[in-house]
Amino acid sequence: MESDFEISAIAIIVVFGALTIGGLIAATIAFGEREGFLLALGSSTAAWAAGYAMILHKPLAFRWLLILAVALAAVAAISLFV
């Protein structure tokens, strides 16, 4: 039986990594921002890895990967406006 911890980790992988950052990736492609696309892709990859860090009970790795994902997503969003 799966624990609530693993269900939360899978939710992070799917919702944050695929849906939220997927929209940012689509926006950077639509506006032709190559740097923003690569930053959003890096953010998606970090969020994806953060879910696995949560499943493997690595809180320090999870924390830093999540911070990296948020920072890369913020820089990608800023690159759309600059």
C-alpha cells in the first residue's frame, strides 16, 4: 500500500513539473525566447528530480532541488518580459 508521502511526491512530479512549468515552456516557445525555454526546461527537470528525492526520503536534496526549480522558473518568466 502506498503511503501519503509517496502520493504527495507523485503529485509534485505531475502537477508542478508537467502542468505549471509546461505552460511556461509553451509561453517561451510562443514568444521565441530560447534562453527562457532552456531555463524553464531546467526548472522542470529540477522539479521532476525533487519528486524522486521526496520518494527516497532525502529532505536536503528535495529542499535544494525545489529551490532550484522555483529560481529557474522565476528567471524564465522574467526573460519573457526583458
